[in-house]
Amino acid sequence: MPSASVSRTAVVVAAASLFALTGCSADSGDDPFSGLVPAPARFELTDRGDFTLGERTRLVVSGDGAAAVAETFAAPLRAATGYDLPVEEAEPEASPDGDIELVIDPAVEGDEAYVLESGHGGVRIAAGEPAGLFWGTQSLRQMLPGAIEESGAGEPEGGWRVPAASIVDQPRFAYRASLVDVARHFSPVDYIEKHLDRMALMKLNVLHLHLTDDQGWRIRIDSWPELTGIGASTSVGGDGGGFYTKDDYRRIVDYAAERFITVVPEIDLPGHTNAALSAYPELNCDGVAPPPYEGIEVGFSSLCADPARAEVTDRFLADVLGEVAEMTPGPWIHVGGDEPLATRPDDYLDLTRRITAAAAATDKTVIAYHEMGASNELPPGTVGHYWDLTAAHEMPANRRDEPARPYPESAGQAHSFLEQGGRLVLAPADRTYLDMMYPDRPAGPLGTELGTRWADTITLEEAYAWRPEETVGGLDESDILGVVASVWTETLSNPPDFEFMVFPRIAAIAEVAWSPADARDEEDFRSRLPTLGAHLDGLGVAYRKVGGVDWAE
């Protein structure tokens, strides 16, 4: 294979024009390749002839970290094909032929940039860092037939073909998150691992776990054991409880890290705290614990700001955030801050100062919902998480379940983070909340109506058309750390319902997060979704086959 290295300048230049991803190789078998999701910065099908993954294929590696990437990539391929697919160090001066070559090449600049060349003689992926190399393998994963996702799939007709292509790629945003609410309904570790595999396929690199809310506390805290003893006992609708032990949480963190995904834990404070308040009476101003909560209302709970309770409240904050940070190797900790409707404004500012100070004391970068921008005492570099509506949103009155929140105040709070030296992650509810209903309100896989529509309904087209830089107005690209696709689980109690609401709309947000802003095209995106759909089929995902896409039957 020819050398495949690229400078940062070359990547940026390549991002200026996205080659069409239509068409497929003439001999690509029964699972034709239509393109990648998210779209690379530059993609070309070439005339070098298809590569065929076979019994004698090796993964030949070079550079620190390449072998670990190869092993993570090879494991599901071995399960699907039954091939050995050995991982071997490259021999000096050797020219691998018929193999997959994974190379750490410092000439490829950018932490997540990669270059991929495929053809009859083999595949070569080069990257300056292991993360980029991993994302290159995920592009190669999509270039294989979708059955590669199935354990024991056997060989498809025409073999395990990879189209001949040339790719130069790197992401638009560094922070590309999937937020999963495990507080309203709990998701066990093995399902979170499945979701991480699906995130990796779409190059999402942050798993935001919403671990606590009024309905449940889902992470073990040794110094406050009743948070899970009582606080994890139930969920919305009384569907049963659950929580992650520290070993469970570390297992999720480790599994994510193997896929270059960072876990961001969220402890939602000072509101959304009924589960904690029900577990410890002393956290309540009146010393009386409320009962566990199984409903879906918001804004009725709050930590106590009374000076008489300051010692216990501050000890709670230090202990909880300290234990969570100790388990979390990533750089961020999220402290919530949303919907403080039961907290008086002065108390909210006081609690915000104490909460963020306790979080910053863990040596993590603090993330908080935009409401905490009401404070001008945030720790330096605190990241704002904007979740309100987009600037241009106009909600028809007949589609509201409740009034929209006032956008100007929220925008000002978001800009407060920038003024205090931070950046923003953007998650407007009317574009990225994947629990919002589809307009036609279809029944889910189990026959029930799913989702809510307080922020409007969201089509695939609306999710894809979202422009992050226009979300709150007055933003430069450098102000945006990244984007978040969120799913809240008030109505989602099982994997099929979760998947039906999330997929394929999460793919639209993944492309917004990764692909060049001036190269996105909805028609082209739709033409590429069948390739992703074939992989989701192989993974057993109960996604919704929205109209206007030529899904496989």
C-alpha cells in the first residue's frame, strides 16, 4: 500500500469539499456500500479494486498504542468471521500485502485525525494518535458488510469485501456526546456496553451518564450508603430500581476507554434531588425525608441552603463528588444545575458556589447546565451545557404540552460561561432531545406511545439541519467545545423503546458533531443511512425505519 500521511493543513483543506458518497463497488456482494455516517472530511471511491478480508488476513501494527486499537477492532471481527486475524508487529522494511495495517504516524496531525487507504492489496490506516487510529477502524467497520456485527455470521455471498477508497478525516468538535438518563429508568452495565459499541460506530466520544434525579440515585457512594439503599429503590412508574456498584461503574469506564470514549458522570444538584433527600432526612431543611418519587414532574426538590444545615450539606457535596471523581479518570464532572424551581434565587446562587467549588476541588473541570451561568463565581474554565430551545425556534401553540422557556434569559446564562473563561456544549431540546416524539407519534416496538413533546416534536430532518453555531447567537466556533444528543427515559423503560427513539436521529447529531459544517447535505445523508442501517441490523438495534430512506428489508 502507498504511504498515507497528511498534515493538519491537508486535513483542513480536505474538509472544504466533501466528495459524493453515492455508488458502490461493482463486486461488493449482497451488502452494497453506500457511504459512511458521519461523513468524512474527504472521501473518494477509487479504482484499486475491492479488498477482501479472509482467513489469512493479519492486522499489522506499528507505533505505541496501535496493538491495543487492533485488538479492540479485531475482537468482534473474529466473532463474526471465525478467522484468527492475528495482531502482529510490523517488520522493518516489510511491505504488508493482503493485510490491514494500523500505523501511528506523527505526520498525521490532530488527536483524532486519520487517513485510510483501501484497495485490492490491503488496507492502511495511519494516525498521529491512537484515538485517530481507532476512528479509522470504525470507518473500516462501516465499509465491511453489516453482518460483520453478528457473532457467528458466517461468510456473506461475495465475501467480506471492503470497497477501494481514500479517506482523509478529522472531527469538527472535540466533545461528541450521547447523554443517557439512567435515573428515571435504570440501564444495566451490559446494555450500556452495547450502547458504547453503537456510539463508537458513529464516532461519538463522550458518554454522559445522568446518574441521579428525583426518581433514582444510581451510583454507590460508600460514605452515604443509603443513597443507593433507599434512593435507588424505584424508578418512574414503580418499574423497579437499580444502581451501579463501584466495580460496575469502573467496568463501564474501562469498556468506554477501550473505544476512546470518555465517561462524564452527572450528579444533578441542587434540584432533581428527591432520591437523595428521601435517603437522608438531614439533607432536608425540616429534617423530614420525603418518600421515594415515581412520577415525572420536575422542579419540586432542592438541597437545603439553610446555614443551619451547611455543615451536612457541604460534607455531602465533598463526599459524593469526591468519590465519583476518584472513580472517573476523564477530565470532567457534571453537577447539573437545571430547573431549580424549588430553590430561591439567592439560595441557588449560594448553592451553585458551594457545589461548583466542591467539584473543582476534585481537580476535574466542572460542567453545569446553563442555569448555573446566573452565577459570576464559577470556577475558571467551567463548561456550560445549554439545553433550552434554539434561537430560531417558534413552537406552534397546538403542539405544546407546556409553555416554552424564555430563550433570552437562557442565552445570557450560556454566554456567562464564556465570559468566565469557559466554553459550551450545546444540546437544544428542540433538536437534540431524542425522547421528543416524532411528529406522527408512532407506537413503539412494544405497542406503546413513546416520548414527550414539551420542546416540540423532532424529525430526522430537523435534527440533521441543526446548526450549533446558531443555537444561542453570538457564538464563534471556538466557543463550542461540542454537542450532546440526549435521551431522557421517563417513557423509555426497555431497550427496544430506547432504541426506537434514539436511532437513527442520533446519527444525524453524530454527523453534525463530526463532519465539516459546510459539507453536510440532507439528501446525501439519507443515501448513506442504509449502510449504517445494515450495521444496526447486525447489532440487533430496534431502530425506526423513517420514511425517505431506502432501508434494507
